[in-house]
Amino acid sequence: MSQQPINIASKSKKTSPGKLLHYYRTQTGLTQSQLAQAIGLKGLRMIQYWEADSNIPKAENLKKLIEVFNRQGVFNEGQEREEIARLWTTVQESYDTQSATATDAYPSLNKPWLEKLLVSNLLASHQPADEITRTEKLAAEEVPSNLPLTPNRFIGRKEELEKLSKLLLQGQTRLLSLIGPGGMGKTRLSLEVARQLQESAAQRYPDGIWLVELASIADPQLLPQTVASVLWPQQQVEGDLKAGLINHLLAKQMLVVLDNCEHLVEACAELVEQLVGSCPHLQVLATSRERLNLASETVWPLGGLSLPLMNDAAQPPALETSEAVQLFVARAQAVQPEFSLSPENNLSIIQLCRQLDGLPLALELAAARVKGLGLAQLVTRLNNSLQLLGGGSRSSAPRHQTVRALIDWSYDLLLPEEKMLLRRLTVFRGSFSLEAAEAVVTGEKRQDRLEPDTVLDLLLQLVNKSLVIAEPTEHYQEIRYRLLEMVRQYGQEKLAGQENLDHFKWVHYRYFLALAARAEPEFRGTNQAEWLARLQRDHDNLRAALAWTMEEKTGLEPGTAISGKSAAELALPLCGFLWRFWFVRGYFSEGRRWSEMALGLPVLSDTENEEVQADRAKVLRGAGILANSQNDYEQALSYLESSQALYRKLNYKNHAAHVLNDLGGISYARSEYERCNQLWGESYKLMREINDLYGMANPLNNLGVVAMHQGDYARAMTLYEESAVIYRKLGEEIGLAHNLLNQGEVARALGRPAQALELTQESLSLFRKLGNKQGIANTLNNLAEIALDLRDPAKSKSWAEESLNIAQELGDSYLRSYGLHNLAEIARLEGENVKAFDLYKASLELRREIGDKKGIAESLLGMAELAGTQGEWERCARLIGAQEVMREKLGLPLTQAVQTELDKLLNSAFKHLGANSYKQARQVGRSFSPEEAVSYALNPQAFVTLAVDLQTSSATTGLERTANLMEKTGLTERELEVLALLAQGLTNSQIAEKLIISPHTVNRHITNIYSKSGLTTRAEAVRYFLTLQEQ
């Protein structure tokens, strides 16, 4: 096996055993599991340890590894002895460096064993062919063939290889065509299929497996001669060459690989039809960008290599299963042997593979750039991949040496109208519908106009020629189309150079503005799910339309239909139509970013007309709701108040009443229950006056939420049922989903967990149907709590973890805090006290950050229960007292079930502390301010970070000490925590795990500590911490 030499002789001190073992394993093509099996290990864990340099293989295992590497031919020919010795020495030196005693030294390389291994290589290379079994040499002897040697290892396509080979072996497939865009790896896959059949099915093709390469043939009349020169090289035919060729092949049992048929498609179709129709034992495996369109043809569309998911960055095993990643890494190692996957580069590799659509040629060209560009630089420059991806192997065909040349080859084969359509389709991003294509690509002048009724036929021709990809939606209800990103970039260059690019972007914008306008009223009716899904399918196009409105120069010419409109007048209406979609589907950050950008765009005149003001008010409302979903209450309040002021100025009473309802949501999130009651009541009154049923249902439902949290369950259920009637009448599924969730909470509060479960699961079904991620996460949290009521901690944990994952994806601190709290409850009930405390702490910190007073009270109660579980009864009583005061001020009574459990806890605290101590501890807790209560909860004695003894001194003294240290050092409370853990010898990763924050955040805290304290090393930080403790 030929590959790039590893060239580490001058870098042996820097090359670890793990990197070498990983490099050689990847050259074999074996997975970690397969290699483990090959050397007799039961599992892959030791291979993982060895490659991660967490462990060193024993000498007997290293021998087995070398034997496998040797059998697979990964050592460079003529350098086997040196490479094996270098590998052994690297492992030996690494082991000896780590070893504590001289007697523990690693064995030296056994030279007799090495010589015997190398002699066996020599004997195998000179063994007669008839004595070698199942090797490439034997296959070549048994099956006549002209298949070329491949320059590197074939990667991926395991499923395709198996299925394609099976199709040919079954015998019923006479013509099998691999169809796909240029660079998709059709030729390489066809050769690999042929090579496997050559080795495993020699008896089926006794007359050979033959490759006929057509790329260099320009004249269709030369096709028969080209085919005959391979399949019948001694032909001497004076008459009809085709007839002679057919006669020669009549009884032959062979497989013909006909490579690159697209530029000779008609001639190929005619010849192949005659060959397979006349020669019963002949099979043809063709590669083309366009099908031959014969009755005997089985078409296999070839797509890109399997892609990694974005969240695979945190899951290396999942990342390694991606074929695109495997190919990129292997080819990168060919130019940079020490290159490997790592936590630092995983995300960049995922972005690169996805941006290149898993196209093998593009991945190989990108990998060749690793030697001169960092991964982050590569990803950034892929926006101009046509310029970046060049400089392929000199041994490749010219059209395979750059992406531009590859697409030139396909583009030049198109008819003029096909070229025109391809150029214009490049204004679409992601997938698009036939209806959209017909509306956008027609053209502005008669001489270059494409009539809508011709678009379908031309589009299908581009699909047949593999320049457009056709993808069915679920249940084949619709076919969507898309371009590979590099084809899109290529075509848009052509469009900009030959036509008016901005005209087509303007038509594209107009079409998707109209689509969003049609969708907006549907978000309130029975077609919600359908229209949400429709906008989801066109989300990339909606993004592209918005991006175009915000370009610095749109290039619009005077006299066009859009002349005189400002960027704000273009962007605001589209954002106004889309904010509900962004909200329901969980695109909080993205939707808010677009909205804020649109709000910041200038207008052409000093004053806006009524239409623009109305659009601005709508976008302000959407921005406020999205900001509220991100727990940014101050900014949300500012946006909503500005929206309401504009609506009132315009006398849009209906819209102003809706904003009142939204403002109530902010007050509720901030635990301002009296205020939100007032706002929701006013909103309902206004909606009732104008008979807006939808507008009445929302504040009714919301008033029920306040009644429920204040313990008035009968009123809450009445309000919920009233609003549910309206939601069902309107077919308003989003509102109904929230309503059912709320009804489930009331049922749970009344001690009816079975009813609560049924209502909440119905709510979850609706949220899943609508794709409302925030609703899904919220409902899962409630289900987790219900499962605990039903004594099913396993199910509770599953639901809580799913909720937490969605909340983290959304960046929703409110939902994250509740997910963490539920997991803390589960850990406490299962006796995992340390884990429970860490989870309670993480939840409480989030709740403090977003000002969730109700959540803070819940956290304090949970931590009080944990303290009781650990026998810390004084701390337990203090926390109970602290949460009591908060609930009293907020008017939030406990449910009967929670109150019963709390009474049991209070009785236990009273019993263990005695009357006086119990009363004193509870009173100390009641004297805490909210911030003091939170600080005390986060810094208990069992987990104290600054050696503050809260048990032996008063709580106030402990809090004063922390405050004094913060004032004296200039460090925040969190920075003091990090400093203390650092002084205990914890690594950054351990600190991150302990505090449930990211390593990046830990690094930032340590940088701040060093900067504020004038420190430069960890040793100085430890001494500094000890000095603080002594003061």
C-alpha cells in the first residue's frame, strides 16, 4: 500500500506514540474496534487509550499491532525496518520517561523477530501466483483486467459498494449507471466495485473486467473503436465494427466499466443498447452525469459522503463515523502526517465537510490545503471555494485538478437555454420549489425570457445532467430542488457576468415576501403546522432575501419597479411577517438579529409614512417577544413599549392590545404578578370590546397562570377552560398546546398526576407537530416533574435531559434552569448528594442571573431538602426560612403535596436542632435579603470555597467576609470560587465540571484573576489564596 511517508525522523521527540499508532491505523482503513479484534482484544477501549496517549501498549501487544500494520502494507516499501524501529523506540522512550523504576524498563526491539517478519514479507512477494490465495495478484491472474492501481486507500461508500456489487452479481441488472455531479466519486466507486468483484467473484467474469475510459474522446464516431480497442484489441474488421464487436462478445462473460459517458450520452446509449441486447452474458457498469435513458438501465444516483451533525463536535465517536470526515482526515494526513481530529478542530472540520456537501473531490482538494492554511482559515475562505479549491494531484485528469474546471466540463455540455436556467437558479439558497423557480427565473427582456411553461422541462434536463439535485419531501408530496454550493457559486459568477444579477435577486425577494405574507395569517388557524413546515423548507431563501435587502449597495437601476425604496422599506415588512415563525421554531437569536438589523436601517426621507411605521411597530413587537424568550427583559420591555407607542400613534387599537398582553409576559417572567394581572386584564378588556377572539384567548389563558401560581386553582381552571374553547374554535394549536400544559399543572397541583400526565402529553404532541422547540422543552420539564410524582425517576431523568438539551440549543436560560433543577431533584432522591448540589447550584445561578424570583424560591427549597438529607439541619432551617419570605412577598403558596413534604422536613429539623436552635436558624434565614439568601445557598460549609465557616459563625459574618474579600481583591464571587478551586490543585477542566461552566469560561475567569491580582502563574495564585485565608 502506497502512502505519504510520515517523515518524523527529525521530530521524534514531538511525536507521541498515540499519534503514530493513530496514523498507522488510519492507513490500514481499520476502525478502532476492528484493530482491537485483529490483535485479540475484547473491546476497543485499550486502542482508544493508546491513541490518546493515556496508556502505553505492552511489548506483546505492540508486536501484534506491528504485525497487523505490516500485513496491511502501511509501512513504506524499502523503509519497513526503519519505520518499525522508529515506532518501537518512540513507545519505549515514552514508557521509560513515565516509569518510576529502572526495573520497569520497556523491552528493546527483538531484532530476530523483526528479521523474521521482514523475511516473511520477502517470501510473500516472491511466492508463485498459484500459491497465493485471495490476493490482488491472484485476482489479476484469474480474471483478465486492465483496472488501474489506485494512488490511495478507498474510503467510505460501504453501503453503496455492497448494494452495487449485489445488483451485478444477481445477474438481472445488465446496465447499471452511476449518476451524479462531477467530483462525486463515480469513477473511483465504479473501480472499487469492479476490483471487489475481481477478487470475490472471479468465476462470474472469466472473460475479464475491463475499464473503457471515454473522457478524452470528443467525437462520438470514435466510440465503437475506443470500446473495441479495449475489449477486442486484436480485431481486424473491414466492415461494420459494431457488428464485429457484438459477434466477438456474443458468448463472453465479462463486466465492462464505461467511464464518463455524459459528453457522448447518445452514442453511448446506442452502443450499449446493442451490446447488452445481443450479448446475454455481458454487463455494463457506466458512470455519467446523465442517465443513458435505456429500458435495460438501472440508475443509481450518487450523493455526497455521509455528513457529520453540528452537535457531533462534542462526540468524537459519532464524528468519526462520518464518511466525509474520514476522507478529509485521511487526505489531510497524507500531506500533514500528524494531523488528527481533536476537540479544538472538530467544529471546523464539521463546518468544512457540510459546506462542501460531502463532495469527495472538494474534500480532497481542501485537505491538500491543510499544509498551508489552518482549518479556521479554510472554512472562512470556502465562500469563494472556486478560487480556493485548486491545485489537485498532477496525476488527475485536468478537469479534476480544480473545482472550476470540473464544473466547466459540465456547463459546456449544456444547451443555451439550460445554461440560462442554471445561472438564474443560483439566486436560490438551500432547496426551492418548482413554483418558485417558475416565478423567479423568467427574465426581464423578451430576448432572454424563459417562459414559465418551459421551466419544468429545462429543470428536469438539469436534474438528468446532475447539475440540479431533486429531493422528495416526506411521503413524496412535493419534489424540491437544490444546487450544490460550488455549482451555485459558479453559476452566480456567470449570472453576474452575463445578466443583471440584482434583477433576479429582486424578483426572488418579491416572491418570498409574498410567501411570508401568505403565511402570516395562517399561523393562527388550522393550517399552522403546514405553513410553519413550508417556511422551514424555504428558510434559507428567506434568509437570502433578507440579506439582499441589507447589502450596502443593491445595484438597483433607476426605472426598475423597486426604484425609490429604501433598505428599511424592503427589510421591515419581511421581518414583520417572519417573527412568529422565528418565535415558534426557536430561532430566537437569529430572528432578533435580523429584526434589530432591519430596525437600524435608514429610510430615504426624514419621516416615515404610515405603512413603514406600521411595519416598524410590528418588527419592534417581534424583537421584544424574541428578546423576552432569551430572558433579556430590559431590552424586551424597551422594544415592546416602543411598539405600543407607535401603534397608539397610528390608532391601531387591536395591535396595541396585543402588545399589552406581551408586556404582561415580561412582568410575569420578572415575578411582578400584580402588574401582569393588570396588563392582561386590560388587554382582555380591549380585545373583548373589538370582539377579537384570538386576542381574548391569550390574556384569559395568562390570567389563569397567575391564578394558579397564587393557589386559586378553581379560578385558574375556569380561565383555562374558557380560553381552550376559543382556541379549539379557531383551530389555534399553539395556544391550545400552552393551555393544555397549564391545565396539566393545575391537575398536578391538585394531586391528580394521571390526569396531569394525559393533559401534558397531549400538549407535547401538539408542540412536536408544530416544531415549537421552546414549548417542547417546557412540556418535557413538566413531564419530568410528573414522573417523579409517579415514582418513575428513570423516565423523569430521560425527559429532563431531553428538555435540557433543547434549552441549551436554544440558549434559553429560563428553561435550562428548570431542566437542571429537575435533574438535581432526581439526583437527590437517588442519593447522589454531591451531584445534586452541583445541579441545584447551576440552576440557582441561572435563576439569579435572569431574575426568576419564583425559581429562586424553588431552588432554595430544593437545597434545604438536600441539606436535610445530609444532616445539615441548621442550614436546612435557614434555607426554609429564606424561601418562606420570598414566597410570602410574591404571593406564591405551595401546593398541598409540596407543603406536606415541607412539613415533614420542618419536623425533622425541629427534632434534630431543638426548639431554640431551630427557631433561631429559621429566623436567620428569614432575615436574609434575596441576594444574601442566594449567596448563602451557593456557599454552604460542605462545599465552601473560601474557608468561611458558616456553621460556627453567624450567616451575616460569613456573608460580610465574602463581601470584604470581594471589595479588597476586586474579584467577583465567581472569580473567588475559581481561585479557591485552582488553589486546591484542580485543572481547568475539573473546575469547569465542578462549577458546571465551560472550560472557555474558566479560562476567562483565570485571566481576570491574574490581571486583577498581578499574577502570572498558578503557583503565585495558590500563594495569593493562602495569604487571603490568613487575613
